[in-house]
Amino acid sequence: MSKPSAIVTRRWPDECESRLKQLFDVTLNESDEPFTTDQLKSALQSCDVLMPTVTDKITADVLSVENRKANMIGNFGVGFNHIDIEKAKELGITVSNTPTVLTDCTADIAMSLILMVARRVGEGERELRANNWTGWRPTHLLGTKVTGKKLGVIGFGRIGQAVAQRAHHGFNMEILFWDPFDISSDVINNLNAKKLDTIEDICKESDFVSINCPATKETLHLMNAERFKLMKKSAFVINTARGDIIDEKALVDALNNNEIAGAGLDVFETEPNLPDELKTLENVVSFPHLGSASIETRIAMGNMAIDNSVAFFENKDLPNKVV
Ligand code: DGY
């Protein structure tokens, strides 16, 4: 029996590319250059399964390409806001994602941002590398203590809970959260967490506001000028979810006007481009979307995307079906 044909839009870890070669008649992207819209369309016309990732904008226009052959999209990544899921559903295209395997690493990056921005670690390292460190002194680079502070988590799903787990059990932080869904009492009790009624309450009460909700129409610019104004002047905002959940212009204004103490960001509205201020302000720590970037996690993500696609062609239930 011939193997299904697959097109993979970016380089994957070697282990995963070897497995892809065994299981599929696969076209890999040796150059690792992101696909253009036309390349995405022609990929959908020429393969059985497309394996894209966050850098591929799989819009309604792309999905509606004439003579589409692919009926399966095995996304490499948990987030699927770059794919028009409603259109995929309407056209009968199956879409899968890669949840759970990146929870720990993404939560680790959120914790790194909390610690780096509060304790001014980036500033310190830059000073040292520039040969500007003149030695220890009692008032040098005084930051904000993290242990025991209030962490407000917006979106208390797998990743939000994993951030809270680290913050509460590792740093004795008090956990507040907001989520539109019911959260099990076991989880709440384990973290001694308190559910607040509104996002406004989270903004007012927290020392750190961590964004951990998915990017949807409802969460677009969820953190806006009004909500930054509600935050304590001493508080920090942390984002490891998706860039457009924060209105970046409003964030830059809030930082410039000292309405908040700082920001720790792993995701941006129009990656890889971000406002200069988010690269230059001393009280901002910005990472280049590193949440899931450990070798163990990226291999697990690739294997999960492969397993989903294999299940599709074997007519089995997909382990991680989105639609
Ligand atoms: C994810 O899996 O959603 C990561 O952010 C990379 O896309």
C-alpha cells in the first residue's frame, strides 16, 4: 500500500523527520523558510496531510483553494488560532493539535519571565556583559521579591495551572485566577487558589498577572488600556499565551506612563516584529516565543502531530482532534 503524502512546513527535530520519512511520502522544508500563502495553497492541492505550525496563516482563503487534496491538517503546536477552524469544519477538513506535552516547558518559561523581570536579571546581565559592573553595593539593581506575592492567572487551564503549581509550591505565592469554566475543587484545593469574579478583580489584586488563556475573538486585546490602569503600579504582566491577547500599544503606553512596573513577554502581536519599546525598555523582558522550545518537548510535539495524522489515515479516533 502506498504511503500517504505529507508536506511539513518547517524543520522538525531529526528524530521526528526520520519518523516522518518512514511513515509518509514526505516533503520536508530543508530551507526552513516560512511558506507563502501560495505555497500553503499549493501544498493543500498536492498532499494528503499538511503539517503546519504557528507561523503558517491557514486562512479561509487558503483552505478554500480549488482542487484541494488534503483533508487532514496535523498542526505542530497546541495553539491553533493561526488556522480558520470554522472554515476547516465547514469544508470537512480534520485538524489536530499537540496539547499536554508542552505544558511544563511553557510554565517554566512563564516562571522565568516572572523571576527575570521582577529581579531585574536581564538588566544585570546586560550591565555585566557591557563591562559596566562596578561591584556589589547595598542599593544595586534592587528588584521586587517574588516569594509570597499574589499571582493572578487569567485562563486556568493546563498551562495556567502548571504556572500556579510552580508559583505556589515553589515560591509560596498566593494564587488568584479567572476562568469562564468550572475548575475542579481538587485543583483549587491543591493550590489553595481563589477564583475571582472578573478579570478586573485579577488586575486590581495581583502582583503578577499571567496570561494563560487561548487566543480567540473574545480574548483579542483582553489586556487593554483600561485594565492596565486597574493594575497596581508595582505589578507586572506576563504573557506566554498569544501576543494579540495584549493590546501592545496600550501596554507600551502603560509602561511609558509607569502605570505598571514591567512586563515579561514570550509572544507578540505580529511576530517576529515587535514595538521597539518591548525590545529596549529596561523593565521589559522579551523572549522569542520560547515556551515549548526544549528538545524533549519539540520531539514530543512532532511525534504527537505524526500520531494524529497516522490515526487519520488508519480511520481511527485522533488522539488530539480539534475539528
Ligand atoms: C504552541 O504550541 O501553541 C506554541 O506556542 C507554538 O506554536
